[in-house]
Amino acid sequence: MVKRRFSLAAAAAAAALVVAGVAGCGSTAQPIQVNLAASEVLTQAAQKTEQVSSYTVDAVVNATDPNGQSGKLQGRMLYQGKPTLAIDLTVDTAGFGDRELPGGARAVLQGDVVYVKVDALNKLVGATKPWIKVSLSEADSRGEVQQYLAQVQQFDLAAVTKMVTASKDVKQVGTESVNGVDTTHFSGTFPVEAAVLLLPADEQQRAKENLAELKDVKFDIWVDGQGLPAKLQLNGEKQGGKLDATLFFKGFNQPVNIETPPADQVGEMPSNVPQPSPSNS
């Protein structure tokens, strides 16, 4: 199984991609105002993302630790905030150093239940069905499930947009088309410590842990005519460790189809699950 240190490394590599935990309340987004200062555009974007009720994101994250080991996370996520919270995450590639996650991973969250499909996890816990069903309350005590739920937390729209508003040097650098959408390109940096403080209090500690290897993060964000981010790139380093992450957002407030797996393919999490050793954290 992939060591838990990969989960933490991937979380750090994704930098600001920490779950905001918001279940949007429908969009009332209006076209972004022209001639705004770059910092005001980011502030508007952060406000508008909190109103988004659904979206799709594709992400690629590359990371290198201070020892020269490299890792990669690639996947996509469907997000629905209402009428109930639902998330469908597919991780196609996940690995760090000489460790990989064979076959990738899939996680589906519906309300307060998460369904996880990971071959490596099934082997670890002795599951007999392709999918494992765990309630979120139970997942709090399941280190293995939390490891894969952490991947969900790296694709969040509202949190990352909120964090880039901590930038004091953002500037407009041009206009570009992103996947056929006209956008305005902004670039800048944000200090991690200040950015974390912009998140809700109950999310700040997790963010600090995930971003512990970074100090300042350089970002490029492409904002569409509705004031929503179509693309985001993050780059950061500290003490020899580096990251670069690219995310493409689309399908804002469009219907998404998130279905739970067939009942005959779902099993419960075995009660006698071995806990990860401290050396793997």
C-alpha cells in the first residue's frame, strides 16, 4: 500500500487545495465588472465561487521532496452542493518515489456516506467487495479511509480561490482562451500563513498541516467573464521541495450525475482494520 506520507506529500503538493466544506446555495453570479483592480477581481471571484452549486475539475499535481523523490497526482472530480452534498472523485494516477497506487482510486460521497474503491485498500482490510461503504462519522476514526478522502480535499474550488485573495502583488498579465472560454489572466504570489487564516476556523489546522512544507506560493489564475476561475496554476517550494499544480474548472451550476455504486458491489468496512504505523505518517 502507498505509505501515508504520500497522502501528506500530495496534499502539500496541491498547496491551497483544501476542502472548504461549503454546499453552495445556487448561483446568482453576474458578469464581472471591467476595469477593477486585480485584487478586486480575485475578491469577487472568491465571493462568486461560494455561490457555485456544482462544477467539474480536472487536476494534475507534481511534487518533489527535499530528498529529490518525485510524485504525481492526476484525476478529476464532480461536485454537487444541492439538493444534497455529493462528490465523485476519480484518481487516475497517484504515486510518490517508488510507491504507486495501482489501478488508481475512486470515491463517491453522497450525503453522510462515502463509498471508496481502491484495490490497495481492499487488500489491506480484507474487503470482499470492490467498494467499501463508510459513514463520515465512522471515517473520522478510519485512517485508511481518511487517506483517500484527503484526495477529495485537493480539488476544492471555493477554498483555493479564497486563499489566493491573500496575495498583495497580483497583477493582470493578459487575456487568453482556456478550453474555448475567453478569460483574463492574473498572476501573483500569496503567503501561506496569511492565506490559511482566510479559511473558516475549523479548516485552518488541516490547511496548516497540508501546507507545512511551503512558505510562499506563486499562482496564475484565469478568470472568465462571469468572474469564475477557468484555470489555476500553483507553484511553490521550500527547503528543496517543489510543487506545481494545474486545475481546470468547468460546468459551473450545470447538472451533474453522481450515482452510488450498485448495492451488490458494496461491502462494509471490516471492524478489525490494522492502523497505519507511525513510520508511515
